[in-house]
Amino acid sequence: MGATLKAGQETEYRLGAGRHAYLVPASGKIEVNGIAASAGDGVAIADESVLHVTASEDSELVLVDTE
């Protein structure tokens, strides 16, 4: 899935139990559950039921939800 966030915008994604995700900001800077990531960084996510994403600057995101 993909998303575009303007600076200061927030969103959340519910993963559910036992799921994993991989989040990459294609552009911009974000924080996901308090962890900073910049364009091209890959964020591997496990054992989180909800992802809280905040854009520090205008950003485009790509999220892969896996088992």
C-alpha cells in the first residue's frame, strides 16, 4: 500500500496479531512509533499492533504487510 502525507500529518495502520510489516519512505522524513526514518530507509516492524506514522516533512510511503 502507499500513502502521501504532508508535513505534520499523521496516520495509523492496524497490523493485527502475529503480522509483520516493512515501511519505506520513498521521499521525505517520518516517525513511525517514535522511530525516525528518512527517504530510502527501511523500517522492519514486528510485534506492533498499530503503526502511528507522523510526517516530519512532505513524504511518500510504501508499506508491505506480511505474515
